[in-house]
Amino acid sequence: MSVTIRPADKRDVLAVAELIEEIERFYGSTEIQPLGERQAQVEEALFGAPPMASALLVEDETDGLVGLAAYSFLWPAAGSSHSLFLKELYVRDTLRRQGIGAQLMNELRAVAAARPGCSRVEWMTDRDNPGARAFYKSLGFAEFDGKIVYRVDTSTV
């Protein structure tokens, strides 16, 4: 299958919001927020002033959205450099194992390399996600045991 990988633009807000519902269902969520709310959040996150994140989108031959890589730049990383942090890598299940995820990872590495001062690409996956762990291993990436992730819900603060 031939796909195109490109940065998201404003015309993609609805398609990204729809894909986010698919991603939520993939991770087992049963409470999906209304489409209008998702659209507003996507627009603010990707195109607000300033944007909170960026996304690479994968389109198939019919110009349908079939995947995405959502990322942000974080500072500081090593020394005073910054890093590209991959928050979400998703390819529609019917298109997995066709090299699209690997293409997205290569494109993310190119985005990071093209940005002056960006020293690395970082991401996380759940320990209980053997498919993702096997995917990253197949690309030659080693797991890093040096961090423990903490999370707090802002509604409890």
C-alpha cells in the first residue's frame, strides 16, 4: 500500500478528531467525548497560539487518514538541548505490519534531526503492550529502564 506522510494542517481537524475516537477505543475506552469537543481540543492543541503539539499524519491512496504520530518538543534534554517526545504513534489495525509505523518513526527522526538543538527522540509504551514493544525492538530500539513515570490527574489537585 502506498501512503503519504505529512504534517497536519487545519483542514485535518475533523479527521484527526475522528481518528482519536478510534485510538481511544483501541486502548479500551468506552466513554468517548462528543466529536465537537474532540475537534475543539485538536484545533487548540495543534493550531492554538502557541500550539501544544504537532502531528504527522498518514493518508492512504484515497486521502483517508489511517495513522498519526503526535509529538512535542521538550526542554531541557541533554545539556541545554531539547528532545522530540513522541506521545502517540498509531496506525489503523487493518494496515499494521506493512511498514507504515517504521516510516512514521523514520520521519520523526528526520524531523528531530532537522531541528537545530534537538538531541534525541524519546517515547514510552506500556509494559503490558507486547505488540508495541516487539515493534520498537524490530526497529532496533532498546528499552530504557532508567525512568519511572508518575502521573496525577489535574482534577484531583
